[in-house]
Amino acid sequence: MGARIILLEESEPLRKSIDFMLSGKGYTVVPVPSFEEALALKDDGTVDLFIADLHSYVETGIMLLEPFTDGSTGSSIPVIILHNDLTGAYTITRSIAGTVRFITKPFSRDVLLSAVYSFLNVSDLSKKYSEL
């Protein structure tokens, strides 16, 4: 079984497209309708990546991402944010640098796959070296 990816995307056609694309590459995609459900899945310890459109959460985006990117608990999960407008992205990036990648909509399949591969490969290497 491939890596487990939580997908929070309001647009049903885009959600289905991303799900189909990533599932076809062997990943397990878990679409969720709300941030609260994404957070509950994160807490079960089986999530490798979080992909989210935080359009509905622009004002509180940083606070919403903190549970995923808090490395102090040893449970940091990489996040890919899909967004139409990246105004304010630099502020968020400074707060959680290294764990978040922003992708502007519309995006190509290759851009998303590259970001997914890159995060998951780094995560795999990190796990291997921590076991030594």
C-alpha cells in the first residue's frame, strides 16, 4: 500500500481528479469534507501528507496548519496548499518553513505530482535514518 494522503478540497471535480491521479500512482487518498475530519485522521498516526485548499480558512490558515506542522511533537506532516490567491503566503511560509508547499490553481498534473513525490521521498529517507 502506498502513502496515505488526506485531501481537503471543496471543489468536487478537482477533488475527484486529484484522487484519481494520486490513486493511480499507488497512493491511498482519503478525501475529507472538513478540516476537523482531517485533524481527526492526522491524530491516528497513519497520514503521510496533507493536501488542502484552505480558501475557506484564509483568516486562520496558520492556526489550522499548526497541528500538522508542529515538529516539536515529532509528528510533523508535510502540507501542500492549493490556492487561487497566494497573498499572505510568505507570512505562512515563514511560520512553518520546510513543511509547506504552495501550489497556485490552476496547476498542472506534473506540478502536483512533483510536490507529492518530493515530500514523500524526504519523509521516507527521514524515517529510514531515524531507525539507524
